[in-house]
Amino acid sequence: RVLRRSLNAYNPDVIHIQKGALYLNMLLPFIKRYPLVITIHDVVHHPGDHESRRVPESLIHWGNRQADALIAHTEAVERLAIETQSLPAERIHIVPHVALGVDGAASEAVRDIEPERSVLFFGRIWEYKGLEYLIKAQPQINAALPDVRIVIGGRGEDFARYTEMMADPNAFDVHNRYITDEERDKLFAKAAVVVLPYIEASTSGVVPVAYSFRKPVIATTVGGLPEMVEDGVTGYLVPPRD
């Protein structure tokens, strides 16, 4: 009710919703007089992502069908949305994901930080992020590059199961908590390479952040990630679970 009153008082030319949410989608029938744009971040719930599952997938899909226009960050998301939700292709517009407000290469706060021999995994930690495969690769990584450390920054599911997988816990630098923007910038500035070992994906906000710090990205060939990483130029693409 508060949102409805506020919107009517403001009388916007257009409403843009950054992906659906329970109360936002329940509001849609009451604000039909305003043109509506919705960004589709995830077409379906990712494996193990318990936070997103608080909003029923069917309600998200219903909300998408109410929109006058939809934004997808990758062609893979657009294709999946059309296939699973029968959305009209002409209603979906591709707008690449960018790291708004982040310009790591120009940031004075991290300008004097020298890159270290480290591999960075950053972001929410759920099953679909494939962190276990990076952890299991550690012995091979250090066999080739003994002094390389694997840095993990982010929170999500219980981290205990990941700790148990570590053949050599001393090879890891773990920050299992919410990471502030300042801390994020330092992690990316120090990293030599950013890794996304995802087993399933739509798009990723981590890739444009890595690019803003001029860091190469190793990502798996799932979802829209191959559209974001130019293999052999801005990073490398590898099979998932490898």
C-alpha cells in the first residue's frame, strides 16, 4: 500500500524493477497504468540458491509476463526466457551487464596495491557457483605454481563442507562473510586472475568488476558466461566440473 501511494504521488513515466520480488510482483495489478520494464537476472532458480527460492518461480514468471519490456544481460538468458516462459522475443532487449560505479583501474584507494600471485573467487557461495571444483583443483594448481594462493571472498551456505574438501587449508585465504566495497576493491586489486567455476549460470556481475580492475577471467562454458569472456583474449573458457 505504501509503494502504491508513493508511486501514484510521484506519477512516474515508467517503472523499472530489477528482477521480481514477492511484494513487488503482488503490487503489479494495481499499477498497470504505468509502463513497466523488468530486468531478468535469473530465468530459473540456481541449484542450491536458498535465498532466491523464497520467491516462487511461478510468481517471477507471472511478473515477467506483465511487463511491457524486459531486459536480459545475455542472449542465453533471452533464449531461456523465451523457451520456458513463452515471452515474445520482440519484448526482450539485450543490455550487457556492466559494473556501475566501479572503475578499479582508476581508483586511488587501490592504485598502489601490487598484484599478488593469487586466484580470486568472489561472490555469493551456493552450490551452482562450483567452488568445490576450484578447491579440488588446488593440489594441481600448486604442483605447477607452488606459491599461488587461492582467495575466497563471500558468504552463502555453510562453509564447513568446503573446508573439509581442502587438501591444504594453508593454500587458501578465506573471507567467509559480507565483503564491503572497500574490501572488494582490495581483493580484486591484489588478484592475478579471477575464477568463476560455475556449474550453472545466467550472467555474472563478477566479470565486469574483474574487467574494471583489468583482471583476466577464467570461467566455465555455462549460461551467458561465454558471451562475457573472450577466450584467449580477456580470459579463458573451460568446461564445468573440470
